[in-house]
Amino acid sequence: MDKKTLQNFAALIVDMGVNVQKGQEVLVRCDVGNPEFTAMVVEECYRRGASYVKVEFSYGPIQKLSYNYRTIESLSGVNAMDLEVQKWQAESLPCRIWLDSDDPDGLAGVDTEKMAKANMARSKVFKPYRDIMENRNQWTIAGVPSVAWAKKVFPSLSDEDAVEKLWEAIIKCSRADKDPIKAWVEHNVNLQKRCDFINSYNFEYLEYESSNGTNLKVGLNPAAQFLGGNEKTLQGVVFNPNIPSEELFTSPLKGSAEGVVYATKPLSYNGKVIENFGFEFMDGKVVRVIADKNKDVLEHMIRMDDGACYMGEVALIGYDSPINNTGILFYNTLFDENASCHIALGMGYTNTLKNFEKYTKEEQNNMGVNDSTIHVDFMMGSKDMNIFGITGDGKCVQIFKDGDWAI
């Protein structure tokens, strides 16, 4: 990928992604395989006036060694250094940038139960700090190729060609191939128009049906609304949390989901790829996991805490989306979730509540926004999916017909 395009992409991540403010600190998480691009991002942060940029490099094989050799007790503990980083984030509210390069199969072979128990223990320690930061700092996730990820997507190509091919796909899907800033300004305007339109219906619940067996009813929170594109911190700073993003999303009413939903794309979760799976809901709660392989991974996931088995998000994306139209299965949730409709288990988004800033975290959860240490998206949109919105007075409006917007 040419240097100018990469510099434009780095500028997009910093300017439109986290929108670094003068004097603000920044935390960048990235893979060791991308030092050059990471340096471009860091330089853009300083150009925007960042006072300090902290970079945390990671390497998947080392993480796998850690899970394989350490005890559950050791993995579950939080050392003083990790705790200080959490405290620093909660106090300083730095911008957070995640350059996602994860290998979809990076943790294959790791003891699932051991990993789940350790993650559960650490998440409980970190959650209070995440709650403090919620809606108070800017963050964004963007994709950056690694050899392992690129070879998973394009297995027949050489390492170099696979990485280049993945770069091309990422740049295109992220609207960074021409004039990225202008493209995202226009994209955000269009997403907001669609949000305003669908919010005007005040739907009470959504009904999903598809030939793959999905038959699901999800209650919507009367105090919430659909959002899309950019968001705003409590301090009034606008940012774009996902690059790319094609979704309109909301947090449904906790405890109000009935039926069965089947995934239409694989899920890469904790370094393991799970295919051909689904969930059955009753009274809003997952009561049955359906899967051919790695069923235990999903069962551990929904037991992470009391809220992990409830829905935290429903998102609407037309099947005729730029990402889906590439024909590429990315094995990466950031991209695959923006290819078609999806839902998420776990934590809901409190900022979907109208006037959310007026309520405490406890009040927001009591209003029906699910709380959890996890938030896991999976894709369930299909070419023949139909979605109906039902209003409080019983009016039925078809929102999606044959996988795409009908309104």
C-alpha cells in the first residue's frame, strides 16, 4: 500500500476516529507486526496536539503461551502495573485507539475453560474503571493487516500479496481510498438521516424472520433510540468509534427477547473461530446454545457474568452494504458485523438512552440497558431476511425486505 494512502488512513483514525484534542493523552494498542503504520498514527496524534502517546504492542503467540503455561490463579490475577494503567485511564481519560490485527485462529488449542475463568476474574476487576470511562472519552477501532489475519482471508496468496490484498479491502471498506475526511462527513450525515427516520416510528419491538430458521422477537426500550455513525462524549467531543461503520444500533429492553436466531457468518472470539451456531431466547435470556463446533466457547461466554446471556445491542445494516459487496469474509467482527444485521450479547450502550447523561449508571441499567463485562457481536443478517417493526398501537411496518431496507 502506498505511503500517501496509509498517511491519509492514519489521519482519518486520529481526526475522525478519536478526534484528539489539544493537550489530551492517547493510548494506542497494536500488533508488533505494524510498527511503521503505528508510527504514522502516533505522529498524527502529536500533530493534533496530543501531550503524550502511550503505545502498547502485543503479539498473539506470546498471549497463547501465557494461557498454555500459566495457572488459572496466575492468569486471573491483576498485577500492579496493569492496575495502574486502568487507574491512569479512569483519571486521565485518554483517547483510546485499537489497531486490530488479531489472528482469527490465534488461540486455537487453548484450554477454553481455563481462558474463560481467567478472563471472567480479570474483567470483574477492570469493570469499575471501564464504568468510570463510559461516555467520557473518545475511542476508535480500525483494522490493520497482519500476516496471519491476511492469510486466513486470502489463503491462496503469498504472505506479501495477502497483506496487500487485505490492505486494499480495509482501505476501501473504511472509505479511505479517496478523500477520507470528506467521505466520513457525508457518511455521518446520511446515517443520521436514517436514524431520524426510523426513530420517528417509535417501534415497540422488532420481528426477524429468515429461511435459515431465525424467528426472533426483540423488545425495544421506550427510553432509547437508534444511533449511527459518530457519537459524542459527555464533554461534547464528537468521535467515530468504529472504522468502518454502516450500522444503525440501539440497546434493546433487557428481558424482552423470544425465539431463535442463527448466525450467518463465523464469529472470531478469543482467538477461536466459531461457525454454524445460534441461540434460543426466552424472557430475554439465552436458554440454549446451538453449535456444531466450539459450543463450549459460547457456553462459557454466556456465563461470564449475570448479564452475559442477555442482549445488549441490535443493529440494522442493509445486505447491500459496501463491506458485504466485497464478497470477503474477514473473520473479524469489526468488518463482518458491518456487512449485515447483527446483535450482541452482553453490555448495552447507555448512550442510546435519550438524555442518558441525566441518569446514574445504576439508573440506566434499571431503565433496561443490560450490564455485563462482555459485549460480543455476531452476524445474523441474510439475503432473504425480513424485519418488521411493530408500534405501540399494533401497526406493522416492514423495515427490511429480502435483506435490505424497505423504508
